Amino acid sequence: MREEDIADKLKRAAEAIKYADALLISAGAGMGVDSGLPDFRGTHGFWRAYPVIAKLGLSFEEMANPAWFNDNPHFAWAFYGHRLNLYRKTTPHQGFTQLLEIGSAKPGGYFVFTSNVDGHFQKTVFAPERIVECHGSIHHLQCAATCTDEIWDACNENVTVEESTFRALEPLPRCRNCRALARPNVLMFGDHRSARHDLLSPPLRGRAGEGGTTSAGVCGSPPSLTLPRKGGGNGDAFPARASAHAI
């Protein structure tokens, strides 16, 4: 893309954000790259982040599978424990704060819809009730044996990973009800559904227009929305004037 085209797109995006009544932020893996997080873009990108898994020849799709919690729980928790520790210690980049400041200044506020499981919007103090994590959150757990649909905070869990063998050491996280193995409450390849997604669907529907409420929580006519999108696509901002009821 030519530099003048990029400049024009940035100008139009800035104008759309400036005059919008509300801000809807949709974010994918690209949002965390400037914070130093891997985006797992392609098999080789994933292998660069996890050389031990590269030696096994496993792709991200093969690794992010709930079957590992049954077949090799220490290996499964090495992968997810490493990610949990990484997301905990990583500081979200300045762009998160800038979006929060812009969205908070809008009459209709802001709303976040993200496929990221890192919890970095909450870490930047975005209001939790204005965030939907459609793939769940690694900071919450659920029972791997599905004794219940309950989910709970993982804040008291500490997973130690032996880097040389890429195995999580005991004790592994356990279900607080039946004491079976626990797993992260994130949508994995092979999952039929996510308990967290089921719980978050009703508030999302409520904010998306049922009963006359917009995605920004404003009753009445839909505001003018600007939708900056980051990650999962080409990273461009997509200014739009659209009904929030269509979200």
C-alpha cells in the first residue's frame, strides 16, 4: 500500500473516531504484539514462540486441544501455564490506555469484543461489564471432567513449568468441586462450546439491542459508532456509522 493511501486511511479513521458518539473495539491477536506477545501467526510463528513444541512438529491447532488434558495433563498445563505466566507478567502497550481514554470520553462510552484470552483489557482497567471475550479467558478455570458449568478465577493458581522438559510440575490446577483436573476456560480446537461464552452471551445480547439498549449501554436511538479493529485481519481501522443494534 502506498504511503499516501495509508495517510488517507489514518486521517479518515481519526476523523471518524473524533466525531463518533461511542467506540466499539474489536481486537484479535495482533493487538498484543506491541506488548511483546506472540501472535502464533502461522506454524513457524508458533514454533518460534515454543521451540520445544517445534521439535515435536505440533501445530498450534494440534496443541490447543482439550484432549491433552486427558492424555498428557503435565504437557497441557506446560503450554497453558506458560501462557498464563506470560500474560500475567506482560504490561499492555500504550495503545490500550489511549483507546480507554478515547472511549471513556464518548457520550455512549465504549464496548470491547475480543477473541483474545490474555485479559489485557481488564489489566488496563477497562470496565469488565463492557468487555466480551468470545474465546474465554485464560485467567478463569473450568472442570476438565465437566462436573459443572461453573467457572472460577485462576488468580490463586501458580503453574510452574520446567522449561527443559516442557512439563508443568505438581500441583496442577484442580476443580474446586470434584478435585478432577481443571483447565483454562478458553475455547480450544475440538471444544463444542465454552462455558464462559454461554455465560457471557446474555449480557452481550442485552447490550446489542434487546429492550432498546445499544452495545454501549445507551438506551434509545443507536449512536454513531466507530469500530477500530486490531488483529485477526490486516490491522486497519474501519470507520463506520452503523446501528449498534446490528452488532
